[in-house]
Amino acid sequence: MSELPAPVTTRRTLLKATAGAGAVLLAGGTANAAAEERSVNAFTVSRVSLRQTVYKGRGAVEMTMPSSAYQDPAKEVLTDRDFMAWKDFDFHDGTIDAYVASKLAPDAPSYARGFIGISFRIDAEKRFENIYLRPVNSQVEDQVRRNHSIQYFAYPDFLFPKLRKEEPEKYESYVDIDVQEWIHMRIDVRGSQAKLFVNGAPRPSLVVNDLKLGPEQRGGVGFWIESGTVGYFSGLRVRRVGR
């Protein structure tokens, strides 16, 4: 596991975009409370609540969802949904870096796994690609569940139940992570391919060679959670390449 940057004492602020290929879109630091409030309000949100906070020494955005939105496996098939917050970058190809952490909410359902991830190429119709983590699965003794520590899906038509049924193991993998810990995610996106690198590892933990929305998809970048998760996000950097 790579060493995390030194803890910060200021909170994260508005994600700043610079136009053009090779631009870096990043989070800066400030002690100005009004700017912090604007930074949270600057996100587009879908069914989540945000607030600025500090989690384990890092300035962060905390994301929560209402418990009334938790899925009930007795009444419905558990699936991936669109609980997320994002910035409207025109992202196509490039690299996304961020620190993420999750903990289980006090009222988390039994199937909660600390679901937390990054959505990208989010378009105006709210279609998006996503790679997320299930940190709880990584630490159990059940090897099948361990193999489901990382998940790719594409919203709305290529969700994990469909992908797991039609092509088992192709869009999931194992990685050594845990809840209540900062985890560094780096996603390299080129055309129809995305690679996830975790905690500075030199080799990817997951490779997706057929992004379901296709190589021309483009749009925003943001953060995602699912049932029973309190999520924390920090240090987002997006570097665009090409067109």
C-alpha cells in the first residue's frame, strides 16, 4: 500500500476546470467557510446529501443517502443505481485520481459492503460508466465474496446483476482494502478501455476492455455510493488527454 500524502488542515474547495487537452481539474484548499459551502453547492447531485468535513486528517466531502432509499432484497433485486454527485467536466479520455473512504451507516442493511466509487463520462441523460469498491468483501474469509471487491458497471443498462450473470468474473476483481480507511483510486480511460489502479500499485487491479457506453461517450466525473454507505472523497484530480 502506498503512503498517503501528509494530512491537511484545510478543507477541500471548489473543483476548478482548465479548458483543453491535458488540463488538470483539481481540488484546492482554503479556510474560507463561504467558499467551502459554494464548493459543495457546485456539485450536481442525484439523491444524495453533501457536506464539507475532515475525515482521518484529510479535508473531504462527506456523502450520505437517506435510509428510506436502501434497497429491500425481500422485495427487489439488489442493483446499482445513480446515487452520486459530480462536476460537469467534458471528460472523454484521461486519468482520474481521488482518495475515497467509506464506513457503514448505523442503520446499514445486512448486505451493505461499504459501496463507494467513481462515476465518469456522465452525460446529460445521466448515463455513466462506474468503477466502485466493496471494501467489506475484501476482508472476509469467503473467497467468492473476496473476488467481488471491485465492480464495474454502466448505467442504466449494464448493471452488476446483468454483467455477473452474462459474463461472470469479467467485470469484478479482488483488491486488499478495508472500510474506514483512505483508499487511492486511479482510473485510466482510453476509448473503450478503463484500468483501475489502487493505492499506487504499478499494475491495475481491474481492466475493462469494453466500456458499455462506447468509446465516444463523454461527460462529467463524480463520486458514487450505494445502500448503507457513508462516503468520503478527497483530492480529486482529472487529467484529460486527446480531444
